[in-house]
Amino acid sequence: MTTIQEQAAVLALTRATHGAPWFHTARVILDAGSALKLLDGGCASRDEDDRAHAAAVAARVGPADLAWGRELVAAMRAEGVRLVTVLDADYPGNLLWAYDRPPFLWVRGGFRSGDHRAVAVIAERDAGHAADAARSLAEAGLVVVSPLRTPVDAAVHRAAPAAGGRTLGVPEGGVGGPAALGEYASVAGRIAERGAVVSSCWPGTAPGGRAADHACVVTCGLADCLYVVDGADGGPSSRHVEEALNTGKHVFVSQRLHQEQPWARRAGARGGMTAVQDIDDLCAQAVNLVDMAPERTPADDG
């Protein structure tokens, strides 16, 4: 685990990121191997844009910003929430593969070494099918990832633990307490008992807007692959499919979705998508896929 000063520097550099995506800051921090080193002008990148970005964000950070970061880390620890940055050994390996990895994650609960064997279950309407898929995936020994924003998502997070599995839940907003999690605070509490609730937003961030984009990145990033049950064109399911395919994650879809939704067939034409016959077929293919993938850690990028 990195020092609280390093973690504070990651937070301060992220807050100082203006007019550029946060993943750009994550990249230059990783290249430097230390957020504190980056603040001292230690950008290791050969890319001119990266060097310019690193210099710009570092110039905006002062001692008061580092003090703010330390205070935020301490305050969240007091609420039972840990900070995991791209410099920490327990930053999820699956997410590290993504080009748009966030600089940090707030985690209520904890990660385990086998969390790279994870499948995200994405659904908009069919809670029964989504829950059945989550239950079967858990019985197959896989971790289930899912958003935490709708009753359908809550059904997924109830089904997997009932089958002896774990889930990683991603709220559309912050994890700064029951008020931030809204009506799903109790579900989040149960998830954290065996799995983790994970957010890349500032703790008090409300749902909607850019928070939805952050949640989509984290949900897809935590998983090795996705299973998409249903969804309309332009809806949450299609956005998760686009994010997954853009970051090299394989997508499984139900036969019904593939047959009924033109957007799913268009997405599948890019490659990286498989329409499964049923949940048994999903589990068999998902297990084969995740077991072929190596577990990746931050050290692999060093």
C-alpha cells in the first residue's frame, strides 16, 4: 500500500486536472511511478502531450491541496471506505488493462486476489433473467460485477451471494455514506460484507451526468467480460457494450437481445461479441474465457 502522502498527491493531481480526462492523469502518474515524484517534475513519459499535461497539473498543486487530500483519506477511512490508487498493489488488474483507468477508487468492503475472474451482468428490465445469470455465474466460481442504480441491479446483487458468491457493485455516484447511495444504501452494505462497493467519483457525487460515465468505465473495467441481458438503443446496456468493446473486453449477449435489437447486431459486427444460447452456455464460455486470461497487477506495467 502506498503512503497517505502518495495517495493525497494522487487526489490532488486529479482535482487539478482541468480540460482533460482523468485517465490522462492516471497515465502520467503510472509512468512516473509516484505522484509525489510527478509533483517534483519527474514525468517519465517520452510523449510530448503527456509531459505537458503532467507539468500543467503539477503546477496547480500546492501544500494546501496535499493537506486536503490527507484529510479526505482520513475522513473516508473513518467511514469505513478505503482509497485505492493506480499506485497501489490492490488496484484491480482487470481495470488496469483499460486505457481509461481512473486514477483512484473508493472502496467499501475489499478486493480479493481472485477478483480478476469476474463477469459483469448488465440488464435494464429483466430482473429474473439477470438474477438467474448472476446465480449461475456465482455457482461456477466467478465474481459478479454489476451497477448499483436500479431494482434490476439490486436483484443481481442479491442473487450471487445467495449462491455463495461475491459481487462488486458500482454505484452511479459516490460512496460517501447512506445519503450518497440513496435507496440502495442497505444493498450496498450487504455487498460490502462479502464483496466491495466501488466508485471512482468524489465521495459526495450525486448520480447522473458524468457520474454515469465514471460508473460505466469502472463496471466494465472490473470485469474480464460482460453479459448483457437486454436493453434499448442508446440506453445503459448499449453504453456498457460500447465501453467494453472499446477497451478490449469480450461481450456475451442473450440470444433474445441479439435477435431483437439492431444496435446489438451492429455492435457485434465489430467483433468481440458472442450471442449465447442460454445461461449454461454463458457460464461455460465465460469460465473458459476468464481462465485463459492472466491476472494482471500494477507491477506488470512497471
